[in-house]
Amino acid sequence: MSSPATVGPYPYFPVEFDKDGNLAKPDQFAAVMKALAQTGENRISDLFVISHGWNNDIPEAEDLYTKIFECFGVVLKQSNPVSDDVRGRRAAVLGILWPSKKFEDAELTAGGAAALDDPTAGAIQLLDTLAGFLGTPDAAQALARAKQLVPQLATSLDARDEFVRIVRAFMPHDTNAEEPAVSEDLYTLNGDELLRRLARPARDTSARNTGGAASFSSGGTASFDGGAAAGLGDWIGKAADGAKSLANLVLYYQMKNRAGVVGRTGAYDMLRRIRAERPADGENALKLHLMGHSFGCRLVTSAVAGPAADTPPLPVDTMSLLQAAFSHYSFAQSYDGTHDGFFRRVVTDPSRVRGPLLITFTAKDKAVGLAYPIASKLARQVASAIGDANDPYGGLGRNGAQKTPSAVGVVLGGVGSPYGFAPRGVYNLDSNAIIGGHSDLAHNEVAWAVLSAVAGA
């Protein structure tokens, strides 16, 4: 299936990256540069750069782009100062495409019922997904062995230990380079205790530490003491639940890591080359508007942050993070009393995001918080509501930017709402009334907010 020539009212240029951030098809980027080199009435004044998050394939990502920008087209047909301003420019869309996989959860996937009926099915499905995401023969071989162990987890301590050793070996080495840190228990607990802790329902985060004992509740309460056979029927399901949680956690951090790699290497280099030809200011200036969804938000944020604090900044005019799947402390000042957020420089360096930075959030986004209840259970963290603004493991798409002094709360309003976005402002857009889920972005109200930021940039 070929990529569309347009998305909404704009010419569309796909650019594919491999998992290491290399251009997969250099001719695609050549087509972008050729379009940006045009002059006269064909001169492109604004370039939207958008990245998807977890998806099955390229058509799914491009379908999302099409739906989002179709809403732009609807809004632009209306007569008002914002639409008139943006409609008077010539814009195009560069769609970043990178290898990602869906983050699986029984409650959020079409096959969820089967996974719930068979407690081992969800864990096995996730191991297949993780193997496909990693895409190496060694990973496939190791995770095939882990799949063989799943039916034995309830009855064998050795199986639990071996399963955990295999799966947690695929956690990225720099997992704790960013906030929030994953508990060291992930790496130090034996397989039995780790799976027991991860099997505990998210609402039960107060298990006693009694030398391997844990308390699990599912309707009623069943107690397990260090591998005893009591409650074995329950433990069959719970062991598989723990295995699924571990596989989900590893897959989440692998995707998070890959989004960062593609952003700070391939996307950063690509956008720097565009800026070399079309600078941010002057006669040949080009306005860059970065947009991301889910882990795509982390990708574009990593591009703006660059490989390191001392690398040349990448100036962009606006950035819109739509249901971002990374930490709500990413832009924070001293989020734990000592450390700033990993991407703090994005909001403090005036040479990076020169116009508004928009962050949509809603409590209805179940996917953003999927990894956080797992991490909270592992750390025995008790929050007023798992994944909310009080949880150290909360996400931007669930809560907006937390402990970020420059962030202003704004309700995502209807088309025509006067926002008054300021240059370099950070805006948490409360989208509870509009956005109904993680990928529910095709709304005229979302398009209006982004275009309002673009018009003022």
C-alpha cells in the first residue's frame, strides 16, 4: 500500500526510519528537500512534522495522520483570524514512520477476552510481541524458551526464576537515565518474589514483606507463603498475570527507548539538515511545527532536546504533544526535591521551542498509564489513584506536565475559543470533555488548538 499524496489539505511526505534511527529510504528525505527548495508561489512556509506512537504498521500510522489533518481542513474552511492567517500560508506535512508495536493489555485489545479466559494466553501473546519488536534471532530464541516456561510458572520455582532471568534481560540498560526510576527490585528479586509482586492487583500495593510472602486479592483474598501449594488454582492465574506484567513492562521500556533513539539521532539529524537549508529566521525562513502522539511525543521531544545538552539546539516554532506516553515530570523543576526532568532544557532554553508547547491530557487515556500501575506495584507505591498526578509514575497524557512552573492549565475548548497562547508558553490542555481515549485525536477542537498555536508562531 502506497502512502497518500495528501493528508487533509496538505501535501504529504513520508520519511521512514529503522530501529537505530537511520533513514530507511533516503529517497524519501530527498523528496522533502526538493519540495522545500521550491520558490515563488510553490514555496513552503510551514512544515508540520508528526510522529506516531505504538502501531502495527505504516498504513495504521498514516491513517491516523490523515484523520488528524482532515480536521485541520474542516477548521481552515471556517472564517476567523486563526484560519485566515494559517490558510494564507503554504504548508506541508512530513510524516515520521518508525518501527513500533502495540503495547498489549487484555482490557484494551480485541483478543482481550481470550487472554482473560486463559491466564497464560496474554503472557504468551506479549512474549511474541516483544520478540517481534526486538527483531533479532537471539531474542526470538530466548523468548521462545520463556514461552515454554509460562505453563509451568504456577508449579515450579525453577521455571519462575528462569522466566524472570530471560525476560528482564531485555530491559534497556539506560532505563533509569530518566524519571521515574524503576525499582532496583526488578533486577534483584528472585523470580518467585518478583512475579508474586507483579501479580498483585494495582489497587493492592501494600503487600507485607515477610521473606517471600505476599497477599493477592481478586474478589476474595488468597495468601501464598514462599512457594507453598495453598491456593494453587488462584496462583495459576496470578503467576501468568505476573509474567504478563513483566513482559508488558519490558516492552514499554523497549518502545520508550527506541522512540528516544530515533528522535535524538535520526529525527534530530534530519531536522538539522532541514534547518541548514531553511533556517528559523530570515528571507528563506521555514516554520517547523512538531507534533507527536503517544511515544511519538517522546520521539519529537528527544529531537528537540538533541543528543546532549551541549549539542547545537534545534529551533522549532511550535510543539504539540497529543496524549504523550512518557513521564509527567519530564519538564519538571526539581521533581523530587533534587533532580530536574530529563527534558527540562526543552522548556528552559529559548532557542529550542520558540512558540507554544501544547500537551493534551485526559483521565480517559487508559493506555498512557498501562506501565505505571506495573511500576507502582513493583515499587510498592500507593497513590490516591494509580497513575494520577500524585503518582511518581504518572504520564503526560494522563496528567499534563507536573511540577513545571511555566505550565499553565487550559481547558481544550471548541473551535473559535480564544486561547491567547504566548511564545515559549507551556500549556496543559485539559481534554477530558473531548478526547475519549489514547488515539481519539480526530477532533476539530484538537485541530483548532494546534492551529491557534501555529497562527501565533
